[in-house]
Amino acid sequence: MAAASLVAAVIALHDGVAGEVSDADALAITRAHCVMCHARKPTHPSFDSPPKNVTLETIDELRAWSLKMLEQVVQDRNMPIGDDMTEDERAMLARWIERQGSWKAK
């Protein structure tokens, strides 16, 4: 249940940015900030393949990696490289991840 607590805490921190976050919104954010590295064929000059074999090109991939994205992007802010993601974008991703329910016990 630690994941549920983490999601609740992150959402509470970013409560100022309200509203529904669609799959298209989540994809737009990851396409703008993540896919240059986390694609099957990265366009970032530093990578020939996606780091740690993580691809974030489809909604199914975002769902599969949502908890790691919550940790790396929203909580720890280790990603994206260069840290050009806004707080609003991070909050939107946190809300999208919460909506997925992937953090809930199965």
C-alpha cells in the first residue's frame, strides 16, 4: 500500500492544477519530454536504444511504466534529462497515473 500512499501524497502536492487528464494529454507530455530517449529508435544523440529498455510511445507502454514514471518524473524529478518539464505537466502526469489505478493492490 506504499504506492497508494505515494500517489495520494503526490496528488495532494499538485492539487492546484485540477481537471481531467486524458490519455492524449499524457501522450503529448511524454512525446514532448520523454520519447526522444524512450523510443524504440531514440532521436536523442546520446542513445542508440531506449535507456533500460523503457519505451514510452504508446498508452499501453505508459500504463506499464506508470509507477516508475511517478517515481522518476513526479516524485524524484530525475527525469526528464535537462528538467524542462513544468510543474503543471508533472501534476498532470500524476493525475493521469492516479486515474489508471495501476498503483492499487490487485
